[in-house]
Amino acid sequence: MINKKAVTFAVMTGLLFAQTKVASTEDTIHIDEQVNLGVGEKQEVIVELSEKPKQVTLKDNDFTALTEDADEEKASFLSYIQDQNISFDYIETFAEVFNGAALKLTGDELSRLLKFPGVEGVYHNQQYTLDTEMSTNSDESELTEPEQLTAIHDHGLTGEGITVGVLDTGIDYHHPYLEDAYQHGANFAGGETESVLEGGDGFDSTHGTNVSGVISGQHSAENSEVVGIAPEAKINMYRVLDENRSGSTMQILLGIEEAVKDGVDIMNLSLGRNDNQADTPLTRAINNAVIGGTPVIVSAGNYGGAPLSMADPGTAQGALTIGAADTTAGESYSIPAFSSRGPVAETYRMKPEVVAPGVEVFSTASLQEGDDYSEAFGKFSGTSLAAPYVTGLTALMLEDNPSLTPEEIRNRVMNSADPHAEYSVNDAGAGRVKPVELFNAEIFAGFSESYNIEDEFIDYRYGGWNLGMNRFSDNRVKQESLIVTNESLNTAELELEYNVFDREGIDLSGPKKITVEAQSEVEIPVRLRRTSSTADGNVSDYIRLNERSGDGKVYLPVGAELTEAEEAPYDLNLSPEFFNGDVEAIEYDVTSDLEIDEIETEIAPLTENDPLGSFTLSSAEKEWDLTYSNLEGETVELDDGFYDLDIRIHINNGYFEENRTIVYNREAPQPAITTEDIDENEIAGEVSSPLWAYSEWEEAPIEASFELSQEDDVYQTGDVDFTASGEFFIDAEEMPSGETTVLIAGSDITGNEFAHTAEIYSENGSSSVNQGDAKEVQQQLDTLGFWEHDEKTADWDDLTSKAIEEMQAYFGLTVTGEYDEETGEFLDGQMTTIYQDWHSAPEIQAVKQKLTGLGVGNFPDEPSENYGPVTAGVVKEFQAKHDLIENGIIDERTMQRIEQSWEKSLKDGDDKSEVHDMKQQLSATGYGNFPDSPSDRYGPVTAGVVQDFQAGEGMHVSGTANPQTLERLRELSEVLLQDGDDIEEVRQIKMTLTEAGYGNFPDDPSTRYGPVTSGVVSSYQEDQGFAVNGKFNQKMADRLTELTAIKYQDGDDQDEIVPMKQMLTKLGFGNFPDNPSTRYGPVTEGVVTDFQSYYGFTETGSLNERAFDFLQTNAETPLQDGNTSAEIQEMKLRLTERGFGNFPDSPSNVFGPVTEGVVKDFQNDAGLNVTGIVDEKTYHLLYN
């Protein structure tokens, strides 16, 4: 049966592994360089056909039809061979993971075969061998890294129900450590028998037995030590390597096909060839098996020491490729010289993904003669042993969570690995596998990648950032989205560290802190820069995510192959860069042969480092309107000043950085003559301007000329030269006697012109009115709510003028009482608005959504685009709430108020500091479970908490924190009392807290709010789900009133009193019969008083809501007879530590009669009520 497992689809990012096939003509068919055409010598080849293999068609909608296409093509291919009398020695066909055939025939016959229209490629039938291993005989039965694996096995994970397909030399299924694990076998490597048996009467090999023992070695004898990683997993052995430890592409393809058809859960291939190729029939087959849902774990090869020594098929994109680690030294590890290194040739993908124990690994060995297996063990080295280690872990993962996809498994293995400072990504991938961390992890992270199958993309997430071959200029920044997933039930606060090992060549950056809500994920931008244009070659480093609470870590390797620096593939035209108020927008044009995604610009004052905000333009936008979003998200207009623009031109999942300076100045220069009396024919002056404040001008930012004249007779002209501060001096050639007029005129660099004259010695609407149709105007006024009279006339009387005055004042027009041009145009505009009854437009849908968010109406998430009576009624409701004229039309003022209110609202998608403050206020009022320093992000979780608050406070439930919601939240969270206060209200709060069971204040407490009171309030806050800060707010006061409300008291008679009495008896208060009465009388009142006294409540004899909740919680505690939990196991250990009972070092998690007796002994010794139930008081004394 085909194993149809799901594949996770993620956003495609452009990092693709091409399996694109070419058109089927002889000129474009891929011909392997080892294949010879037109010669008589026979050769073994693999022929690939054009239709998709079956495992890939599992991803298509019409699986049956596509499978039939592949079958029809195969039948046509075989018929073609027969019809053309093409001679061959043998033929084997494939369909599951590789669509094609293996043949042995001459080059001449092969040339004829290529004329079949479905042939896509011809490959040499390569030989693959075992990864060489060294061995030492040993009868020592032990686990590799026993502490790590024993911890996992102790949690019940053993691989039960999982079948592993091992493609190798065979298996000694008589071995007592493997006889229960072996399930099925198939031989594709030939020989005298169809069996897959190694040793004895089988094959003279042991490799497959070594590999199988690491995966699921076990012993049938009771209490025997386990050897394998997944001791209860089953082994299907597919013999694809012969007694010479060699197998062909054809044999391995047949093995993979059979394993897929058998429905194995995992495949292990500890084999390879010393050739670093990314695209071979075998790598394609592995990729297709993974796409079909089967994880494939492959050894990296033993050809290592140097870069690019990775072995095919460990080069397969879909494979989880494993290198070897020497863990014999314990917790530290090294990588042996034999372990093959990455990256993959041509694609420069990082490989291996991880390294695992591969030096002196204890495992089973085949027995060549006899039946004494006592010494049929050994210690073996090689990546062949590292791969099954991870295969065994994969079996445990699938047992724990069968829904995991191959890509998710690989991602989790990488995320939990431990990198080494001395080794690069191409040596160790993500690092050494850490089993315990793997199974404890709840935070995962990855980058999106895609398989490319005939130009169709299948997306997934990868636990590292593969950048492949890249040309980087110095201003080039590669950017990718890192997707962080929190699978826990709690909000995760994460700190991110980039360039963990500070490697040369690249610089990684991104957000330093993120918050991921429970059961959700976030995307964050991660950036890579090259640190030097001469730093070519392979570069790598790591990103680390640290949980702020706890020691959880996630590592992500990053690798790239850098070539010579590129030239920027674009032109940026920013014009003008110096401008004044006459300019409404500046040209912001980027041209490129590549597709530009967007142009993002951060703006900051030139003399400061802190940005003011940013703006983003699409590639189609060619102008910037001089507005930007400030740090609060508000759109603001650019003010005068000198600015630094940090421009990011986003192209191809990254961006180029540009830095430009602009100057915006609307203040014209102000000249002044400072010399009035001329002694030496020198006129001094200055021109004041903000432009002089910038010291980096290459030339003066102001140009000016002067003119000297007397009685309109100009006698000297020239240019004005300025100092750096704007001073100037004019040397007059010979000034005639009398009064001279000095003219200074010019302009600054931003376009502001000026002219100034000085004398030496001394210096001196009405608008037209269109009366129009009075009756029509009165109707318009009536529609807007300003005509209060029954009749409308054609007369322009005082009533009409008064109504016009009111309307003009209301809408901010010039108040004249006349129907002037301004008034007429305004009324006409209001009458033609789409926001009124019987209109339809997309904008209406948007405003309905806003109205719902603002707490009026109850439109669905996707309301209609129609404006009908219901919408008009909702608008009137909004207008009434905001003291507007109630006309049901979204007139200009109503729209302004809607937009203002919406702008003031906080909503899903916002990311600003106000959200952080709101979350703290919600926590302070007992809603949500936000951390002490919550994020600025308003997401679905926050919207849900806001909905809870709105429902709890009787408000319109929308999930949008509109102004009314925010105001109510502010009122309830505002601190009423805190440490240091000394007022009468403190006394009352203390008494009420005591009544509710918090604190133990005297009957007449003081009015001072000190540290003790803060502590009691903190306990109250923690118990009731408020943010714990020791300060008392209105919401807490409201809740306290609810808690002290009387639930039961003397005189009550109701059925609910029966279980209340039973709970009191259970906790040792009173002696009510098994089936007590429903009456609350003096006896019950006395028992309740005893209960209140024992637990610190005010002794009233009446049971309030808080006391009843406390009673119920303690009577129903899980720490009593008949329950099981890990907490009970921990409690037993604590009792033993305190000298009570004699529980073993690893007690059970069951609370039975024996445990109850021990608890009674403890209670009796401590002077507590002896009940055998661990109530709050018992628990407190036991643990404190």
C-alpha cells in the first residue's frame, strides 16, 4: 500500500531545487557524459520518462488520472521497444519514485531508443558502495549515549508500530537481538538465494546487520539490555548491495520502489558513491519518496576531510543527511576526518543536516558460522552508523506523533541539535543530535523552501537558511522570513542571537526579541550582509533562539557560497534632494531590469541616530508625497529640516541599501545690512537661514548678488560671497556722496527667493451669492437634520437663514446664514455621498466593519456593500453616542468622527506601544494571561481577550479596543490604592479582603497601606488572575464585592446546601450524615464558622462566594485517594523527605489508602485536621 502522508506547504521563497525536465527531442534530452551513443559496446543505463512518478502525483488533485498517464507512457515505451525490435539484455521499469527503466543495450540500440517521444534523460547505471567502517569485536551490550536514550524510553517511546525500510547488504535475522525486529525482506542484489540473510547460510557480509542493530536491536530474553534506539520498531530489509558491498542505481531504485509500495514509515540508506552530484536518478527518487510522505535518512559518506566531499545520494534535497560525530569523549564531541563535508556541488546546499554518533558505535554483527551469538557484536565507525541513529530517533518521533511530515521531522532534528564552535555548517550542519532536547522541544523555527518538480513548486520549511551561490555587492542585503512556531500552551518570550560564532564573511541581523503566543507562529525578517567584497567562498554561521524563561534553545545554521561582488542592478533617481514648500512631492524613481518588490525608507534627523518613522513605496509609485508613518503608526507630514534617508530597494528576497540626504526648508533667507556708516567703502551684512546649520555644504547653500544705486542710477553690481555662518562683505569701488540704496537678492539651494533693500545712513473682498431654490435647500437641510419645520417654502425667510447658520456652524463653514458658493457646494457634496440609504459601494463594506469594531451594529465579518435602513439605523446609533446630528447619513462630520475613533482604536494587526499598555491593563483587570512585559503586537489572541473583557463588562463585543473599551479599561485598571496611602478606604479594603479569605487583618485594621497590605493584595491578584503588582484598582474592588456576596446563610433551604455540607464533613468540619438535609440552620452556621476560622476567613457563619469556591477547590483536590498524577509522585517523595512513610526512590503516581494513611500521619503531627486529603493548608506546610 502506498503510504499517503501529508506534506506541509509553506510560503515559497525562491530557494529552489530544480528537477525541471527538458522537452523530449533528441537534441534536448539529457545525456549523461558517461553514456556512449552510436557504439557497439553494451552499457547499462537508466532512462527517464516524462510523466511524473506516482509518489509525486499524490500531491495532485487527480491522482488516478495522473497515475494512468504514467502507466500509459510506460506501456507505450515498452511497445515502442518491441515494435522497433530494439535489442537489450535486460529491462527493469520503475513508477513509484522514478518514472523510467533500466536497460543493458548497445550504443546503437540506445540511439534508436531515444527517438521515443517521452524520453527525458539517459543516465549511466552507477555503482554505489558501503561507507567503509572499522570495527572491534565486543560483547559489551550498551547504548550509544545511554542517559539520553534511556530517558526517552522511560517515557514509553520504543518505536512500537513503526516499520523501517533498510536498504543495505541484508540482515542476520537469526540474531537474538534482531529476530523479533525483522519483519520482511526482498533481494534486489542477486546471488544464489532470494533471501536477505547475512551470515550462516546467507551472504558473507555484516553491514546491514550493523545498521539494523542501531535502529532496533533488542533481545528476546527477559531483562536483557536494549541496544537499539527504537527497540520495538520493525525492520524491512531490502538487499540492494551484493556480497562485494556494491550495488547499482537500478538495484537501489528497485529497493526504494518496493519499500514505498510496502508502506514503510521510514527509509535508511547507509550507502553512497564518491561523487558530489545534486541531480541523479537516485537523488530524484529520494526527493519524490519524501514528497510522497516517507522520511529518508541517508549517510553523508566516508570521503571526508575536505569541503565538497558529500556523497550521492546524501546530496538529495529531500534527504535527512547525517554526518558522523565522535562522542566517545562524553558530552563534548568532534567530527572525524572520514565524515564527508558539504556543501552540495552546483546548488551549494548545506549538507549534512546534522551529525550523530558514528565512532565506535556498539551494534549487532552477523554470525558467519555456528549458532553462538554471544560474541556477534562489535563497535563500528562510519557515517553508516550515524544515519541509523537518527533513523531510530525518527521512529520514536513518529510513534509519538504519526502526523509529522518528513520535512517537519528534519526541521525538529535540526532545531534541537548542538553546533560546535570549531566546525562550519558544511562540517556539522545544525550540529550534534540531542535526543532529549528533541523530544522536549516546543519551539521550532525554519525558513521556507520549495521542491521544483517540472516547474511546479511544493513548499516546506527547513531548519536552516540555504542561500546557495550568491553575488553580493557591499550594499546588498539578503532578507528572508524566519517562521517561529510555538506549539506549547503558554506564550513564549524569545531572545534572538545572530552570528553565534562570529564567523568572518557575513553579518546576520534581525529582531532581538519576539513574543509568540501559545499554539501560534510569527514571521520575522532575517538579514544577511557580506562584510567584505573580498570575502569570497563558502561562509556560514548560526542563529540562536533562547527562551527567556527556561533553558530551551533553537539553533539554525546559515550557509552561502559568495562569489565576486556584483554591481547594483538598478538606478535610483531622487529629485529634488533640496526643496521648499512649493514642492508637493519628490521624484522617487528606481529603474531595474529585475522586478522590484518595494522601496522602503527609514527617515531620521541628520544630526540624530533615532529614526522618526518610515514610508514604503511600490515599484509602480514614482513619487513620495512627503508624508511618513511615525513610530506610533500615525501618518504625519514632513517638517522643515535636514534628513538622512536609509533606503532599502527590495529585489529578489533581499534588498540593496542606499543612503541619501534631503533638505526641506520653507523659510526664505533673511538679509540684513549691519553697517550703516561707511568709512572705508565696505558694506557688511548677513543672511540668516536655517541652512547654515548644516556644516557639510561643499558650496554655500545661498547664492546672491548685490546692486548699489543712487536715484535709480545703478553704479555697481556683483556677486555676494558668504562666510560659513552667512556673513558677507561688499567692497564698494567708490561710493558717491549722498544716500545709496543697497539691493541684496538671490535664492537658497531649496528654491526660496529673497530680495532686500537698505539705505545707507537711513531707511526708511466679498463673494457672490447664488440664492438658488429655497425649497430644495430646505429639503437638503432636512435630510441633514437641520430643518425642524413641517412645511418647506420657496421663500428665503429667517427660518431658512437660521437653519443655514446652524448647518454652517456645525460643519465648520463660514457662518453667514446665506446660501453662498461655499455652502452650495458643500450641500451638493453631502447630498451625493454614497453613505446613505439605497446606495452600494465597496467603501460601504469597509465602513460597516469599522462601525462594528467601534461598538455599534453587529455586521458579519464580511458585510454586504449595501447601505440600507439597518445601516442607517446603526449610523444613527453611532451619531447619538458621539453627540452628532442623528440623520443616518455618514456626512462629513460623522465620517471624521468614525475615522478619528478608528484611528484611536487598537485592533488586530497593530504593532505599537499602546497595545503593550493595553495588555498590561487587561492583565491588571484579570483578563488574559499576558507576560509582565507583553509585546506590542495585537493578534488574534489579544482580540480574544478584548472580546472577553467587552463581554464581561457588558459592552458590545467586537474584539477591537475602541475608545469606549479603552476608556472603560483605563477606569477599571487605574490604581485606587497602593503602598504609602493612608486613607479611610484602606481600612474597608482590608476588612473585605479578610472576609474573602485573604490576609488576616484585625477586626479594626489601620488605614495605612503598607508592605503587608501589598503582599495580601498580591496574593489576591494571583489567585484571581490579575497582574500581580500589589496595587488595588477598581476592577479588583468590583471582583472583591462579588466574592464577598453571600451565597448561603442561616434560613436558606435549597438542594445545593446538601453537597456543601458533604464537602465540609470531608474536610473535617462538622459531622453531617451521609445524606444531610437541605436546610442551613444554626448548626450549619456553627460548622461554617469553624471552617472560616481554620482557613482564615472572617468568622460570620455565612458562606460567601469566595469561601464556597475555596471549600469546593479543597474538597475536590486531585491530591486524595483514587487519583493518579505526576504531582502525587512528587508529593510522596516530599513526604519521605519529611520523615513520613517509606516510599521507594521512584514511587508510583497513584494516591491510594497507604498514601492516605501517610498524609494523615503528617497532618496529625502538624496539628491539622486529619482527613488524609492534601488541602491547601496541608500542602503549604508540606512544601514550606
